[in-house]
Amino acid sequence: MSRARLPPLVTGISPNEGAPWTKVTIRGENLGTGPNDLIGLSICGHNCLLTAEWMSASKIVCRVGPAKDDKGEIIVTTKSGGLGTSTVSFKLLKPERIGILDQSAVWVDELNYYDMRTDRNKGISPLSLRPANPLGIDFDKGKVPLKDLENMFPGMSGDFTSENFSATWYLIENHSSTGFEQLRVAVGNLKKQASKKNEGSLAYVKGGLSTFFEAQDALASIHQKLESDGTEKVEGSMTQRLENVLNRASETADTLFQEVLGRKDKADSTRNALNVLQRFKFLFNLPLNIERNIQKGDYDVVINDYEKAKSLFGNTEVPVFKKVYSEVETRIEALRKLLMDKLLETPSTLHDQKRYIRYLSDLHAPGDPAWQCIIAQHKWILQLMQNCKEDFIKEQKVGGVGLELDRSLALNKISLSAPVKRGGSFQKPKDDSWHYKSPQQVRFVEKLSDVVISQLPNFWKLWISYVNGSLFSETGEKSGQVEKLKKNARQRQNDFKGMIEEVTRRLVQLVRGALLPSSLTELQLRQYGGWDTKTPLSGCWLTQVIHTVRLSHEALSGLEIPNDLLQVIQDLLQDLRVHCLLTTLQHTEEDVKRLAKKEDWVVDNEGITSLPAQFEQCMVQMLQSLKEPMECKPGEINILNLDVVQDKACEQCVSIMKVFIKCLEQLSIKTDGDIDASHLSVDLASPDLFGSIKEDFNSKPEQRLLIILSNCQYLERHTFLNLAEHLEKNGFTTAEKIIRVSIEALRQLDEYLFETYIEKKSDPIVGSLEPGIYAGYFDWKDCLLPTGVRSYLKEALVSIISVHAEVFTISKELVTRVLSKIIEAVAEEMSRLMQCVSSFSKNGALQARLEISALLDAIDLYLTSESRSSFKQALEALPQLQSGADKKLLEELLNKFKSSMKLQLNCFKPASFQPVKR
């Protein structure tokens, strides 16, 4: 009697998941003693006993049938052991829909596909045979209107077979309410489809491998039986009939599917071509896109697309790609040429130059575009400078230059607009109508400076960007090409330095040709000269030129250009400052020469005219105009510290002073016909009482001598000292020498004029003494007792009083000097006359002593040591008074003389009032 067996136990299944009709191998314990012992097998609740094949007590092979449950146990039932259990489970996957053109190892039920065809007369497109549900999950359509979807996704489609397919549109339309977990399952399905598609035929073979083996086993079994019967080659045998049936089935299938397969192959090839075009449309569209972007100026887009195409297709061997890429290279070469032409085009901004250089660098243009641009800009700047000069020269030749007003008329207008006041500062006229066009050379220098200042900074910045590499990369990245270009730039430093030197040298030479032609050689003058220099520029215009050149120098220094490259401009500035100084001094000398014409002979209460003040203001104006050019800016030297300049300036200043002194001398010798009578007057504000002098003023050139003497005295005591102070303040270290030499010349003129005046005034007085003394055959030896001072002496005193009045009217300060000199002459003549008398009688001696004493007493205020000595000699020549009666008589007669001449003698007394000074 056999013992009872244990129930079956399933411990493993392979594979553990699959679609219906998947062949699986079940392993376990007590799975039966034989095929007849196996009475039940279920997987996921589906009875699989019909397909089960018992292999051993631990192995069973079967196919999984369609079951309701997605996952379930594997239950084996045997006669010997009864109902079994399972420790593992099997997952049943939903079957994939297989198209009529898809490869399959099992029979496909085509019922579903026929149901899909709503119109039986309509042919089936290969594209329509795609899966209707690519995500493999149930549809859960929402209620979003189609119009809203079209507005949300313009130009797109929710059909996944369309080229403009939008995944978002498809999900909103078909799965708007699907849960997240379901969407994750859909993602898994898409991944499986993609992997299966990639595996292709190999995956198909692997999936149906067991089916192939079964077919092979069946064919092998049939072949063995036929061989054993010996009928495999007999005509009309079963195998022969079977072969014929299979051949007919194959031909029928070929006929049935030939059209569909042909369309499928054509669709596949079209789809493959479209896929290639879609995948590589960037390359195929690139030549046209390059043309369009070049026309729009989007060079950055072109360069980025070219770099991308070069990295993808630069080394391709595909003929079609090589052909398209060659078209791309042709257009890029045209772009390189276009960018190079734009780079070398002038004028151009620094920003554009940097852009074009960076584009050419990114396009790997041959050569060094940056250096070519620098060379082109250098030539352009030089050409601009030369054109500037030629334009002004041409304008000069055709007479298109505004005429400058005559300088003397301008100065006359200044003098009329701003009345001269001593001690006041020079003021420019406020008449805005006084304008005249700038001289051509001044406008040329301004225009030339504008050209240099507008072009050279960008030229310098371009070089700096070239050296530091920022010209080739905005981000400053260090690539091999950038480092190579930076190295090239460093090697060209000397060449660029030569370019800067040439520009600054050309600037200096052009300015020198216009303003300092004497500083150029004959060869340089032919190239940079050609200006009309007949009318030299005045100091004020030269000051404006200096200001312009200084601004240019400051602008270039601000670029951190090395000082040695700008030294030629400093040298030019120094020469211009020296030229301005000497020119201003020369023009001032010419102005001073014209001052004589402005003498109006109007005398104020100090005895001077406006001429000294005009001269002083002319000099002050000159020094004020020299203030800016003489000022030392950074890097400049004081030109007055140069020995040559100092000597020339000193010589010129002395010449100005002497010219003015010469003007005074010329005024002193002018005749009455040379004087404008309408100007002759005295100051009505003068406190003197000699206004009647004006009537006789025109006929007395001696009075002009007095006026000039008074002016000379004022010049020496005030004007020249003020000028010395002004000269020292303005840096003229030789001011002391200038004033000393000028005062010496002024004193010589003063002495000459004074002697001339004294000679004209003293000679008549002195000449009248001797005839007056001996009038009426007067004899010192035989004369009557004196009764008073004789008329000749009174007439002499009246003449002296007349001189006093004339001098007092002009200048009170000259009275003492003039009268003292005249009295010296009178005293000398009286001494001579007394000493020439051989003998005196008592009455003669008394008469002589009376007259000499009366004269002494009247002019006592103006006696000098020389005149006192002469009078002493005259008195010593007289006999001494012996009696007291004579002395008393002398005293009485003197008192009588003083009493009768009291009014006349008052002019010889000290003034009781002080002159009013302004």
C-alpha cells in the first residue's frame, strides 16, 4: 500500500510576467508523478491545463491564457497530492495591438482592425496603421473646446502623426483628467515602445524564440516520419501537396500585401527622408538663413550657426552634407570679405570696429584684422589732417576768408568806448557789434585739433583693446587664438608707437607751417606751408591758438599716452608761447607809436594829460593778454627763464619805453599848425585862477613843453614805478633793468626839454637887464640919489611873474624848478653886470644895492645856492654903505617898493592852499 504524497508547491515561474499566450516554465515540488497524474493547472485564475506539458515532478511548461486578474498565483492539482499552493505570482500584461504589417510569432486576430474601418471603400494608409493610443492607457477626454486649443497653440496640432504635433495639446485633449500614476504608467509604455523599436528584428526574434523552436521540432518530427515511410519524394504525396499549398498561400499573401507593402516602403522612405530633413533641417536651411541674417545685420546669429554647423558637419563624409556645408563655407567667406570691408571703411566708430574685429576673429579670418584696422585708421587720420590743411589753403586762394578789422581801428574803438582813468584797470568795450571773423590760421588750428581729438582717442583705445585681448573676447576668456593675437600685438608696440609719433609730428608740423613757418625747413614748408603770412596774427589770436593746442595736449594726456610721444606738442607750445610774447610786445610797440595822435592836451589839476595813463593801460593790457600764454601748465617751463627769451623780451620792453619817450619828444617839437586847436584846453575843475590862459594857449608852444615836462615828471615818479611792479608780477625778471634804462632815457628828454624851455623864457629876461640898467645913459659914477627901484627891474619881475603864471597854470610842481633856473640866470647876469662896473659913486652904489636887495627880497623863495652865490658876488662888487642915513634910506625905499608891488609880489609867496589831487 503506497504512502500519501505531499500537495504540489510552486516555487518559481519564468518569465514572471507576460501577455496572454506567453509560454512559461513552472518549477516547484511534488508537481505530479507523470502526465496522467496532473489533473489541474491555473495561472491568475485561468485554466491552463490544455496547454500544459508535464516534464518532471519539479517542472511543467505551459502557455498563459487570457485571465481577468492582472496578477495571481500559480495553482497545480495532482491526483496523488491534491490541490497545491504557490509561493510566487505571475503578472499578466495587457496584449499589445499588432498591426497587419507588424511581425508576429503568433496568430493575430484581425477582427479589431476591421472594426476600425468605418468606410470599407477607403484604402488603409500606412500611417493610419499606427497605434491609436500611443500612451497605452485609457482615454479620459475633457471638455476643452477645439477652438480654445487652436488659440492656445497656434500653428500646432494634437495629431501625433503631424509634423506640428504638440504633446501638450494631445494631453489636454485626451488625458485632461488622468491621474498622475496613470501618466507614469504611460511614460513606462512609451519607453518600452522606444526600446522595442530600437531592438527591431532582434527583439522580434528573441520574443518568438520558443515559437521557432516548436516549429522546428514539429518539422523535424514530420521529416522523421516521412523518411521512415519513404514517401517524402513521391509525386502526389502528402508532403508534396503540403508544399504546393504553402507555395500558393505564399503567392496569395504576396499578391494580397504587395500594394500595401509597396506603399509602406514608399511611406517609410518618405518618412525617413522627412526625418532626415527634420533632423538636419538646421544644415539644409543654413545657407538661406545666413543670407537673411547678413542682410539684417545679425552677424552674431550667423557666427553661432556657423560654429554649430562646423562642429557637427565640418568633417562629415556624407556627400549631401558635404555639398550643403560647402555652400555654407562659400557664404561665410563672403561674410568675411564683407566684414573686412566694413572694418576698413572710414569713418567708423570704435564700437563698430570692435564688433567687426570680434566677428572676424570668431570666423577665423586669415591675417590680423585688428592690425589692418589700426593701419587703416592711422592712414585715415593723417589724410584727414592733410585734407583739413588743403581745404583751408583752397579757401584762402579763392578769397573765401573773412577780413579781419584793422587793428588800429579796433584799438581806437576801445579807447573811445572805455575812457581812460589813471589808476583804473583796462576794460573791454561792451559794444556787442564789435565782432570780426577769426583769422584763417586760427580756425585751421581749431579744426585740426578737433580732428585729432575726435580721432586719436579712439585710435589709442583700439590699440589698448588690441594689446589686452579684450578686442577679441568680450568675456575675457583665454583661448589659444586670443593669446596668439595678444602676442602679435606686443610685438608690434614699436610700430604703433611710430604711428602715434607720426600723428603728433604731423599735427605739430601743420601748426608750425601755419603759424611758425620760420621753424621749418624748406622741404617741410613745401609740404606743410602755403599760408598767406603777410599779415601776422596778433597776440590775442595766438593766445587762442595756444589755448586750443593746450586743450589738445590735455585731452591726449588724459588717454595715458606716454609723455615722450607728446613731447613734440610741448615743444610746439613753448615756441608758440615765445612767439606770442614777442609778437605781443611788437604790436604793443606799434600801439604806443600811435598814442601821440591821441594827445588831447587836456591838463588836469596835477599838470598832466591822459597820455601817461593811456601808456600805462596799454602796457597793462599787454600784460593781461600775456597772462594765459605766460602761465605754466603742467609739464611746461617758464619761458622767461630762458636766457634768449629773457634778453629779447627785455630788449623789446625797453624799445617800447623808448618809443613812448620818442613820442613825447615828437610832440614837443610840433608846430602850431600840427596841433588840433579844438583839443587845447585846461581842466575846468582846476582851482587856479588863470582860466584866461586858454585864449592864448594856441600860440604858445612853450606851454606844450611844460605839459610834456609835467608828463615826464609823472612818468618817472608814478607810471614807470607802477609798470615795474606789473612787470615783476607777470614774471619779467628784468623789470628793474627795463625801468632803469627807461628812466635814464626819460631824464635825458626831460633835461633837454627843460633846458629848451628855460632858454626860451630866461633869454628875454636876462637880455632886458643890461639895456634897462643903462637906459637914459645911466652911469653908476654919476647918478642922482635913488628915489626907488627903476622900471627895468620891475619889468624883469613882471616877466618872471608871467613865467610863474604860465607854469603854475600847467603844473604847480614845476614852478620852483623853472623859476629857480630862471632866477639863476638873472642872478648870474646881475653878478656879471655889477662886476663889469669899474667904479660906483655913492648914489650909484646905493641904487645898485637897492635894486639887488629888492630883487633878492622878491624872489627869496626860489633862490638856490648858485643864485645866492651870484647875488653875493654882485653885492661884494658894490661899495659898502658907510652912513646910517644911507641904510635908512635903503630900507625906506625897499619898503616903498614892496608896498607898491605887493600884489605882483604875492605870486612869489608860499601858496596858502594845497592843490586838489584826483
